[in-house]
Amino acid sequence: MEAACQGLGMLLAKRILVEDSIKAGDLVIAHENSFSSHSHHYLIVNKNRENLYQVNQFKQWLLESLS
């Protein structure tokens, strides 16, 4: 999570683990869709990096892989 907060990558995590960082504005949910599982996980990224080409490519790949 620290690496994502510093803008060094993305994070796939349970929302409860990143809730405080999202509320503080350090992290944002990179994609609005969640996936059905026993527990919800969210793709999280530093708010300053959410529109980078590489981030969008990874989101697209992940969505295609999970569908």
C-alpha cells in the first residue's frame, strides 16, 4: 500500500484496508467496477497517476482477464 501511496504502482486490496487513504485523498479507486467474490477487492492507484496510459492499459487487461 505504501508504494501505491507514493505513486509507485497500483494496489488490488480489500476496501477496508485502504479506506483511510481514500478518505484522506492519497489514493483513489482506479475503476468503479468491483468483482463478485467472497470479499470485495478494489483496484487502487495514487490520485496523481490514475489517468496515465500505463494505468489505463493495466485496468483494461485486468478487466478482460476477469471477464
